[in-house]
Amino acid sequence: MMTNIEVAKIMVSGMKCMLSREQIHELTDILVCRKFKKGERILDEGEVCRSMLYLEKGLTRQFYFKYDKDLTEHIAYEGGVVICLESYLKEEPTRLMIETLEPTIAWDIPKDKIEELALKDAEIGVWYRKLFEASLIESQVKADTLRFEPAHERYNKLLQLHPEILKRAPLVYIASLLQMTPETLSRVRSASLNG
């Protein structure tokens, strides 16, 4: 397991920001390590998302129910940030849920504390904004992929951008993430291997 200072340094460098040692230590002071067992619910429908989670180890999925069907919205793994953005920003109950697919170590970044730091220090504010930008860009890429690309291209893009998901997540969740049936995923996967 990493220390909070190691995690802070990785998170800062991942956003291509230059923060001073003091700024990194301020960020370090607000991080809280949380450990979850496989299958544990991190956030439930109706709760308010009050923090971002940086994943040190493990695999999580965000999902929701529509017409009694379990639909996967997002799968994250090491180095990813997990957040229910609308709930987080509006401070309203979420319809999304977050659960672990593997034993997970995550670092909690509480909203009230990071916003306090961002107001006090412009460079930390820039880093915080870049976290949102990365999350929004990832959401837009996913939305565009689902809207404009056929099944085999959606699969290939996931293979290119996030091969860890294809190696580690259950097929039923991968199919749901790609908005296809498990049978279609099997055909696309087979064609990709044989093509």
C-alpha cells in the first residue's frame, strides 16, 4: 500500500501540474485511505457523493437500474478517479451506485476540504479543475463512442484505451458498459481475435 504522500505525488503528476512540496503536503493532509472488500458498495442510490476516490488498487463499477435492469455506466481501476459528478457538484442524491469488483484500496478526497484548499491556493485550484476536465473528457469520449460507433469499434476502442477492463471485469458488465448484449460481445470479441 502506498503512503498518502506517494498518492498525492502520483495524482499531481498525472494531471501534469507542478505543485510545490508544501502544496503537495497540503493535499496529502486531506487524503483518507479506504479499503473495500470485493462486492462492497461504496455509494448507494439516494446518497450524496461528497468525495472523489482515487484508486490505488482494485476495480470498481458505477451502475444504475433502469426498468429493473442493471446497467454499467463506468468501470475504473488503478490510477482512475471515481466520482458521481452530478451528485458531487449539485450536492443532491445520486441515482448511480458504486461497487467494488475486486478488493480495492481507494483514497478519499473530501469535497469540502479540496474546495477549501482550491480557494486558498490557485495552483491547487488548477489541479482540481484538471481532475474535472479529465473526467468530463472521458465521459464525452464514451458518449461519442456509444452514439457514433458500431459494436466492433466500441470494443476495439475499449481494448485500446482500457485493456485492463477487458482482462479483469466480468463479461456481463463489459457488455453493459459497451451497450451490447453478452452474445454480441462474444461475437465481436471472437471476430477481433480472429481478425
